[in-house]
Amino acid sequence: MLIQSQSELQNFCQTLQGAATIFVDTEFVGEGRYYPDVGAIQIAIPGQAALIDPLAVVDWSPLLEVMADRSIEKVFHAAGQDLPIFYRLLGQPVAPVFDTQVAAALLGYDEQISFLNLVERATGTVLSKSHCFTDWLRRPLSSGQIEYALDDVRYLIPVYEHVITQLTKWGRLSWAREEFLRLENAERYRPADPHELYLRFRGIERMRGQSLAVLRELVAWREETARKQNIPVGRIARDEVLMELARRPRNAVGELHEVRGITQQQVERFGAAMLAVAKSGGTAPRPVGNRQSPLPQILEPTVDFLTLCLRSLATEQSLSPGVVATRSDLIDLTRSGEQADIPLMRGWRKEAIGDALLATLQGKATARVLPDNRQVHLDWHAAPVESTAMEESELISLAE
């Protein structure tokens, strides 16, 4: 079904109001934009699927009412791309949510498994890839494009049923629900403070003094400009360019041509503003206490060992390691032990794997290779928790 009128949308949404679960996907174009433009919205319930044409339907309120209804479960695959779109439309997170990609990772599938691969693994059906690079903003949509898009929600139904069955069988449905609550947290979708974004840059730990203030102002200006003009931040200036200007300010637009990585068009369009911001940053208050000291090199093998233990534990429990913890998490665990403010130290992650990694840090675990299958196995036992956090003075002495 293709929905291109207000009455068609209204009638379809009335049907959805009686459903306990709906299956949702979007097609969008993000290239050349800060915010992606939605080209299609697909929704299915058992026995019926529709593609809503957002370029033809002016009033989306019937659909948004359905998406805001907390009595209706909304199922997505890789919801991290779709949920920010609906958050901007609704002004609030979609809830409750079920993400089949997240659920699959809790069953041992690859953390980023594609929908096509999961459909094949769950149902044996091989879906076509013929319209992977469609421009969903061009009209009219062909019948092939419409069917391709509708398959994304038609086959989401059996995939959902498959992962629900397996999660229940393995006693991990509560784990999945815990993960989905994180997807429903409004903080996840609120725009980041532009003046905090510079902290994500690689190499800032080597920057000092006023150069950090200049970088902070340049990054904030770039982000705000990109949002206002709805263009990618990279179209304004690359990260490396902003860091170069923060370290070695230029005084005239013509001098920007000597900076590697900046184009003539960027100089003409943004050069004057860039220099003005850099100049104002030279007198801005310096950042205080926002950076964490780098992990002492002597502790890098500890993080490597924890990574090995994590992979071993996750493999034995048929979990995707990436859904349990990142390397950054393991660095925080090495620094702070159980006091680390990371997901690994909360909920199902702590119970399934976090406690074992804590025991490893406490010297109460042993890793060995099993001779029969040559896999790494971690032997550990639960014990009264001792502090594994390292004092700042210890970290400093290790670094010296």
C-alpha cells in the first residue's frame, strides 16, 4: 500500500491504533545535510504493510500520535538511525521500542548485523539489494522501489518473532528490555552542547593554554553553523584544520590557503568568520578540569588483557563483545574498578561479565588455553569486592 493523501494516512493510522506491536522503518537521504531528509516511512502489522510518502502527506499528526502511544510497541532494526528522526518530529523519544539488531547482538550475532543478513539467518530468505542506493527523495517511486522498502517491514515481523523466541529461551529478554530503555532516554537525542564537542577531538591532550579555548570556540561555531545551514560539519572545515588554527592562529583570510585540508570554497565562504572566531577565542576563558589524563603506558597491557578476557567470556556466552563493553569502558574499569561509571558495572552486563573482569583486576582470575579446542577460558570465582580503583597519585607515579 502506498499512502499519498491525508485521508489514506488517517485511515491507516486508525488501523494501527488497535495494534499491540507495529514494525517501522524509514528511508532517508543524509548526504550533504546535517539533518537527514526523510523520503519514505514504512509501517507494517501482520497482514498489512504501507509506505507513507512524506513528500505528499503534509500533516503527519495521525502518524505521530501512533508513534507517541506508549501502549503500542514499535519494532525497528538498527533503530539508532530512525529514532533521532522521530524525536525531532515528536519532541520526545519513541517508546516503547524494540530493536532487532540490539536483540541479535545479545544472541551472539555480530553487533552491527545488517537487516538482510539477519533476515537470511532467521528465515532463510535472501532479500534483494537492488535499491540500496536509491535516492528516496526523487519522485515518482517505482513499484520495485516501493516493494523493496516494504520488505524492510514485512520481514521485520518474522525476524522479531525469531529473536523474541530465542531471547526468551536463553533468559535474556529482560536484558533486551534493559537495553531498549536506553534508547528511550531523551538525553540520548538532545543536541550536544557545542562548547563541549572539542573534548571529543583526538590529540587535545597535547594542547595547552589558550589554544584549547580557541579550539573550543571554533568547534562550537562550526557546529552551530552546520545546524543553522543544515550542512555537514566537514563541509565547513575538517577537524585537523580547526586544530591547526587553534595551535597557530592566522591573521588574514589569504593566510588560510597555506593550511592543509582547507578548500578554496571553504576559505571564500567561511574564512572570515573562522578567523573572527579564532580571534575571540584568544581572549575567552581557558577550559578548566575537562580533560582526563591519558592512561599510563604501563597499564596498556592491562587493558589489552581485559579485552582478551572480555572476548573470551562473551564468546562462551554467545554475546557480541561490542554490545558488552568498549575499549574506553575497559580503560575506565582499569582506572576506577567497580566505581567506574560505565554500563559494564550495571545491570545484566555486570552480572554476566563485569564481575568476572573485576575479579581479573583483583588477581582472582586465571586465563588459560583449553587444549581440546584451543580457546581462551577465564577461571574466576566470586569474592568480596575489594577496591580496584587506582588513586590519582598512583597513576601519576606510573606515568613517570
